[in-house]
Amino acid sequence: MNTLLIIAGVIAIILLLVGGFNQALSFLLWVGIILLVLALIGWVVGRGRSSRV
């Protein structure tokens, strides 16, 4: 997960330099939402597996 955050940060910095501040913020917002959804899915799956054992 840390690798994803580093890649997202590098891409956001590139967008900030090339495309402008607004696009970089929009990109980071979407990345944050996607990471939040993935974390919630992983948490639900983890709880489901631990309760069955």
C-alpha cells in the first residue's frame, strides 16, 4: 500500500508542475476515495475471514 501512495504522490507532483494545481487536487481526491474504498473492502474481507475460523 505504501508503494501506491508513493506512486500517487509522484504523479500528483507531476500534474502539479505540468497541468496545474486544480487538476492535481482533483487527482489526489479521486486517489484518496479509491484507496478508502479498497481499505474498506479489505477490512470487510478480513473480518469475514477471521470470524469464520
